[in-house]
Amino acid sequence: MANHKSALKRIRSNDKRRLRNRYYAKSMRNMIKLFRNLKDKATAEEQFPKLTSIIDRNAKRSVIHKNKAGNLKSKLSRYMTSL
């Protein structure tokens, strides 16, 4: 266990940040899953900008790496064009 006040505060703030990051990452994964289950190209084209903005926001918040965000957007756009 930590011995300093600052270390105790760091533990508390890390726990808060970890829970927040888990929420953002899980909600992003759920949206990706819903997007991959779409069969209609029109709805996919409508949903794609919202999904990419969420992915970019998570990359900006360092929930995911920026290269992972790029890879995800690339794969999802490839899926959208294949519909």
C-alpha cells in the first residue's frame, strides 16, 4: 500500500480514470458491433460519421492508440463500401 498522500491520491485518480476509460472503450466496441451487423448501405453511410467521431474522440483521450483508431476506421469504411 502507498505511504504518501500523493501516492494515495494517484491511486484514487487512476481508479476513476480506469473506470471512465472502460466505459468509453466498451461503448465504442458496442457501436462497432452494431455497425458491423448492419446490412443496409444507406444506414451504414448515415452511421459512419458518428462512429468515426467516437473513435477519434477515444484516440484523443488516449483510451485507444491513434494507430488503432486509424485501423478501425479503415476496416469499417472497407466494410461499408462492400455492402
